[in-house]
Amino acid sequence: MLVSTSVDADAAAGSNRLNVGERLTAGQQLTSTSGKLTLVMQSDGNLVLYAPGNEARWHTNSNGNPGAYAVMQSDGNFVVYTAGGVALWESQTYGTGAAFAQLQDDGNFVLYTSAPKSVWQSGTKYYPSRLESGTALAAGQRLQSPNGVFEAVMQTDGNFVLYGPSGSMWQSGTNGSGANRATVQNDGNLVLYTAANVAKWQSGTSGRGAGSLRVQNDGNMVLYTSASEWTWQTYTYPGYQPPTPPAAPAPSKASLAINFATAQIGKPYLWGGVGPNAFDCSGLTQQSWAAAGVSIKRVSRDQYTSLPKVPFSQAQPGDILAWSSNTSDPSQIYHVALYIGDGKMIEAPSAGNPVRLTTVRTYGLMPSVARPAS
């Protein structure tokens, strides 16, 4: 059995590494450079790696041994000893030339040679558990539950997938779509976009307010408002029994119109087109509102002039935007689009350009928007 006979120096306070000849005694710890992760030599004898939220990610299973300590030995081995010097756990890296142990910002605890070359690691990569509104998860990035068991990955094939210990638990079904990021928008909607800003999937929660997307320890991925009320989830917690949403309102007419327009994205433009396979600008707005049970005029200038107007500064999702060669004269309106919030709109732009989601253009934009339903 291994027995410690050396006298070692304590690790420097606040350090993220343990050099040869240094040790961690009860109550001491290594801290990652970011300050988010700690490796603690506990008073019960267990050496534990903690992620944010005080979630244990790895340990030596040596609890029940008060006074135990950890040593980075000169033979390259990293060992936890009892107070009496009997080995409780070891990395089995003697003879490898390991010169220091380091707690990294990515959540991994690694033994390196002076080269440096990794000779052992805890295998505990850390990723954030939540995506805040106004931010995106790019292809290849992931979220991870605080306990490290579940991961949501924005894959390079365009699919957004939630994984657990047994494999895939939920997916957006957008593989091969070209989606390259998942965005939590300020209007409360979770959307998968392509590089060309074409929406390929959405949670349908626009208008519910800013918040965050979280991967939880129970395996559920949930979209929350800033008041911590859930608006969408994957229903992947144990039991898979969807609860009744708290005070979830029925979809508004504007939401139904937007959902219809979103489903048409990618369809071709056709002058005079009113669907179902192709649209012109006013055909798209007319049919979107028809899907919500609201009848509006067929052509752009008639839609604008026949509907109630509010200033553009007060625009709401579902309003109709209009462009004119003279913004003081509605009779010269030549284009309309459906506003969806967050400075975005869905339009059937012109011949050769399919229905798309894009940013609102202000040049030639009428100072007021038309509102089909109050």
C-alpha cells in the first residue's frame, strides 16, 4: 500500500493549480481562473469538484476520513492520504512526469507534465445551464444542466437536441435545415435561424416577454419569463406528464396570423398569389389574417387605408407595415409586410425572392401601421 513519508507545502490560497510538492489540507481548495469552479479538500476527507450552484461534479469517494489531504507528488502521482499517511485514492500516474494539477475554467481537473501534456483528467467539462434573452447558442455550442447529466446541443447539422444519459430525449427536427443558431429573443420567442436569418423552428412564445432558456437537473429544458414563469418546455422530466400551464392565455389573433406567416417562409413569390403554394406581399398578409379569422382587403393600399392605424412607435406583433413612394400619400403604397415584433417582419418581397423573415426597413416606411384586430 502507498504511505506518505514526505513533508509538503500547502497550496497557495486562491490558486488554480497544485505543483509538485504541494498539498491541499482540510478546508483548502483550488479555484478556477474564472472563479466559477472549485476543487475542495473537505473536512470529511473527500476531495470534491464543484460547479456553479454548489453542484458536485466529481469526487474521490474518500469521505469518512477526517484530516485527509491531497498531494501532487514528485513521481507524477496525485494521491489523497489519510491523516496517518495511508493512500485512499490515486490518479495512478506515477512515472508519467506529471508536474502539476490544474483546475480549468472548462470544468476539467487535469494533471500535466511540464511540456505541458495531459496525463490524466477528471472528464468533467463545464458548460452554462442557461441562455439569456438577446443571446444565441451557435452551432457546436451547448447548454448543460448544473449537475452535468443533461446537455442541449445546437448541432452543426441544424438540429437542436436535448441529450440525457441514454441518448436523445427531445429534438427540434431541423437537421439538414441549415439552422446555425438558437436565439432567445427579447419578445420571449425561442427561434432557430439560418445564416440568412430565415427562421426554421420556433417555440411560438412571442409576446410573452424576455427571460431565459434553462436545462434543469431533472432533464427538462424550459423557457422562462423574467418573472420565472414557464412559457414552453420539452416535457422531459421524470414521468413525462405535461402540467397545465399557469394562466396560459389562448393564442391571440395576431399570434395565429404570425404562426401562419411563419409557416409560409421559403415559399416562392408570385404576383397576385394568395397561396397555398405562392404569395405576393398583400396576399401573404391577407391570408395570414384569414387564418386568424379576420377578413381584410386584398391589395396593399386598400389594406392600409381600410384598417385602423397607430404610430409605428406603438407597433405590435401582427400589425401590417406599409411602404410608399410618398409616405404622405397612402395611394402610392406599393408593399406591405407582417410585423412580428423585436424589429422583425415576414414578407413576400418580390419576384425571385421567397417569403422570408427579415429586419424592418425604414426607408419609405409609412409613419403608421395598420392594425387588423384590436
